Amino acid sequence: MRVALLSTLEPSTDGAGTPRGLLRMGGRSVVQHQLGVALALGCERVICLADGLPGEVIALQHAAERGGASFQVAADGRALARLVRPDDELLVFADGVVASSEAVSTLLGGRSGLVVQPVESGVAAGYERIDLNHAGAGILRLPGRLAAGLAELPEEWNPVSALLRIAVQSSLRQVVLPQALVGSGNWTLIRSDAEAHRLEPQWLRRHTENGGGGGPARWLAARLVEWLGPALLHAGTRPSVLTLGAGALALIALLAAWFGAYPAAFVGLGVAWLTRRGAAILARVHGERAPARPAWFDPEAAFDLALDGAFAAAIAWRFTLAPSAPSAVLHGAFIALTLLGLLRLMAAVFSGRRWKSWLEDRLVLAAALAGASLSVLFDVALMAGVLGVLALGLAAAHEPRPGAAEPEDGAPRAPERLTPP
């Protein structure tokens, strides 16, 4: 069984009396960050080194159990030795270390080992020296049988430090920590509250830099999370609250459309879509695991579908201002569904194109509809939009794909293989 060892024994350096493992960054304690990595790497059991059962450790237990792992507490090395079985695989996190699951998986892979770094930079950053040339890097993976050596050590020894020494004496393989991981914030050591606050913007930016996914609204959502994220996370705001807020905005926008305030209604629907994107990014930053749900149900896709229905309703109601059109509402609903259907179809068919994200961006659509709704030619603008999207799809369908050129002799050739069949 894969077992994660977390620790809240080492005190912070700012004299506040808070252990390093309980320092908070991005609204979560260090051990909660470590727990997220442990669960992502498939740990089925979590052992936390703690002095007593403070509220933070109880919250950690609840989070571990929600993630499907069992949870145990050990006070010292001897208690830890009794909890670890010889056939277990132990993933050890030092006090204060925050690393991404991708970095840990890449460095340690499926084998035992300890991550090390040059002694000069490692000791300066606060890591423990292990030999003449190397310092530890705060994370190691070792067979559970080696933990039995903790039972022979004095109780006052730090179990994590002792396991590091045991791993070195057992000649466990050493993996050098790339400095690029340290510089990018993917691997860091937090020793004080001041360091946590200093590293928080870089940590948050690392989680949001790929959260935009293309398109102005996604980019804007990522920037808003960077700006407002720390305050929201430290206030304990859950991403689900933002999702409820997005739904409320959509309902208010529909109400505005019903009373004829169409520009405001379209803008409100666009802001609702933007808020939902921000909630999705914040959920990833927050480290929330998606609750169990049927394989066929995707909450984000369901929200987008419902929002498109709200766009279609607002467009159809706007057409009632054009009495010259027969069956104005049905006419508007047909054009709206055609436009939204084409946008969805194009985004699915041309999923590999860079401009695909603009077709999914409902903030852009909302701005265009809000501007068109101010004109007496709203119906003409919608028809032109449908034709424009259709023309874009036809043009993109006939573009030659990179690498798809026929050979000079005209004969088709079999695709080349990187390895022999």
C-alpha cells in the first residue's frame, strides 16, 4: 500500500508558534497542499506526525477521507514505526515543502529514491544537509521496511529527518532537483508566514497561467483570479459559491430581458459565463476534487448548455420588437438556435485550431449581441452573424492541414512510424 507521511512537528522560523506544516498559502495549509499531491499520486493511507489533535489536523483528516484515503496520527518515530508495514511504500514530505504532483511524479517515478540538490543552494534555502556535496529537497520515497529503524532511535529525533538519514545510509538512489522547478515555484520550502505570503502570488500565477485556455474571457477570468484569488481563498470562499453566483447572474439577466433591457441582459449573461470560468479556475487552484457523479454528466457542460438556452431566450424576446417579421419569437428562436448550434459545432469540429476558443467565448458573443440589440436592424445583424460563422466554417474546412500535402508523384503514402510496427 502506498502511504503518505506528512508532518506538523517542525516549528516555523518567525516565532509565532505555528508549525511549518500549518502555515497557510492560498487559503490552505502546507499539509493540505501535500495531501493534494499525495492523493493525486495514489496514496491510499495518510499518516500525519502531530503533537495532539489540533483543529487543522482534524480538518486534514476529513479532507483525506473525502479523497478516499484512511488517516492516522503519530506523535513520534516509534509510533510511526508501528503504523508502517514492511510491504508498504512510504512517500515522505518534510515540514514546509510544497511541490506539484507532476514534479514529484517526474522525479521519483515508480521507484524508491530521494530528491537532492547542491549543498550550497539547498542549505541556504533551509533544507537539511545529507553529505559533503548534497542537501535534501524535502521529499523521498522508500520501502516501508526501512521505517522499522525508527523504533531504535530516541523519541526526540525528528522522524522525517531520521528517515532521510536511513535512506542515505541504505544507498537509496538520489535524484537531483532541477533548478528550473525551484525558479518556477513548482518546488519550494516555506519556513515562515512571511515566506508564505511572498510566495503566494507566484504559486497562484503558476495555477492560472494555463487557466485561460485562449479567448479574451478565459484570459480575463485567469487574471481576475490572480487579483482576487488570495482574498477569496483566505476568506474561505468556495468555488461552488461563485458557481451559484454565476447562476444568479444569469437569472437576473433573463429577468432584465423579459422587461426589455436587452443590452444589460446580454452583458449579464456574458458576465455569468465569465464568473463560471473564474469558479472553474479557482476550483483548480483550491485543489478541490470533483465529487462522484455519473460518467455522462458534466456540470460545466450542463451550465454552458443552460446559459446558451438563456441566450436563445433573450434573442427570441428581442425579436418581438420587430413586428414586421411574421411569428417574431419563433423567427428569433430559430436564428438564435442556429447561431448557437453553429458555434458549438464549429468549436467541436475545429477543436485543434487556435481560434476555436473565440467560438466558445460567450463574453464576446454577449458584447456583440448587446451592441446589435441597440440597432433597429437586430434581425439583420443576427442573420449576418449566422452567415459569417458558416462562411468561417466552410473556409476552415477547405484549408490544407499542415503535413497533409500529397507526394509529388500523386501516389498516397502510408504514414511513417516513429518505431517499427
